[in-house]
Amino acid sequence: CADGLNTAGRALVRPPGPRLTEAIVTHAARRPVDAALAGRQHAAYVAALRSAGWRVGAVAPADDLPDAVFIEDALIVCGDLAILGRSGAAGRRDEVAGAEQAARELGLRIERIKEPGTLDGGDVLDVGDTVYVGRGARTNEEGICQLAHLLGGRKVVPVDISGCLHLKSAMTALPDGGLIGVPEMVDTSVLPCLRVVREPEGAHVVVLGPDHVLMSASAPRTAAQLAADGLRVTSVDIGEFEALDGCVTCLSVLVP
Ligand code: CIR
């Protein structure tokens, strides 16, 4: 990496399908979603990844599956291992087929979470030598145990979550590995420390490079704080996806 530009990594995305407006809403205030605007916002998100040096590949469409755009939940990549999730939302389980195909095309080893385990990629936060895994509606204890087994010697820390969909709805990590998020939504007793944000969308950071993060335009104060700390911050408007409980992390899978 040079100048904060990632020159080798790949990013997998899946453009929104025709049934996007039927996606699951659990926590956001339900409102109509503008599909055309969502398409433009997704294109701008992809452009931001490309500008940061990521080679973007599209996962095969899954037009019958409204939530398929949230590709992070179906596929977890750790090194050369791709783990296909098994969502706690049964209607999302068929999303893994296209994700598996994309992972194979990248030459990754494939493993999968099996019944009765459930696990969404949005609950998996890989930071340094630790993998934090949210325990909540989408990811159960069995899913966490299976993940820990698949990850071999990695340190896996379950984190109870409340009032949010996924762990990464509540907390993510900065390029230096520091955690950032909303303490009321996670069991902070198992975390080393958590930098507190007061904008909920400020909890969502995608690390684009050693000093570069992608954030939602819905968190301008957090973005300003991180910029004041010396980070380069790219902000994108993903409002139509936030209306469907999405965030910046869930729209891509980064394969460094
Ligand atoms: C769902 O409820 O599953 C989708 N509407 C939103 C998924 C967002 N995924 C994520 O943050 N990892």
C-alpha cells in the first residue's frame, strides 16, 4: 500500500436487485425506499472503493432475494478462507450461492456454517489477532462455535448485542485496530476499549487503506473527528440502504 491507496485488494459487491424495496426492516423507521436513488447510491459507493484502489467485482445477481445487495452477510473472508454464512433470517439463506461462486473464482477455500448454526457476516469483526462475533438475532452460539473451529487458532470473542441488527451495526474498527461504536448496544465488558460515537452511523467504518476510511454521509460529526485525528475520510450517501437497516460495511466484502 502506498499513500493510503490499496493497490492489490479486491472488493466484492452485488448491485441492488429489482426487489430491494421488499428488504427486511427490523430496526430502522420503515419508509418507502427509492429504488432508482438506491441504484445511484450503490454506484457511488462502488466508485469510492475503486478510487481507493480496490478492484471491484460483482457477485452474480440474485434477483429474487431482496436483501442480496447486503453481500457482507453471506460471505466472510479470512485470509484464503471463505466462510459461507447461514443467516438467522431464513429468507436470506439462498444468498450464499452467488457468494460461493464468487469466492471460488477468487481461488479461496470454501467452508460453510451448518445447521443448527446461524451466522451473518455483519456480526464478524476481524481486528488484528482477534475476531469479535456478535451474538444476537442473526448469529447464535452454535454459529460462533463453528466459526471458531473453522478459524483454527484465532482468538474469537463473542459479544452480546442489543438494539441493533449486527455487531457491525454497533461497532467497527479504525485502521489502527481501535474499536469505535455505540457502547449501549454491545457488551463492553468483553472489549479492550471502545471509542464512543454519538451518531449511530458513525459506528460504521470500512478501512480502505492504512489511513483511509469510508463512512456514511449520515455521520458528519464523527467524520470530522476522525479527519481531525489525521485520517482520510471518504463519505458516501447510502440513505436508501440505511432505511433497510444497512450500513457502509454490509455493501461489500473486502479481500485484501
Ligand atoms: C437485513 O435485515 O438483513 C437487511 N435488510 C440489512 C442487512 C444489513 N447487513 C449488515 O449490516 N451487515
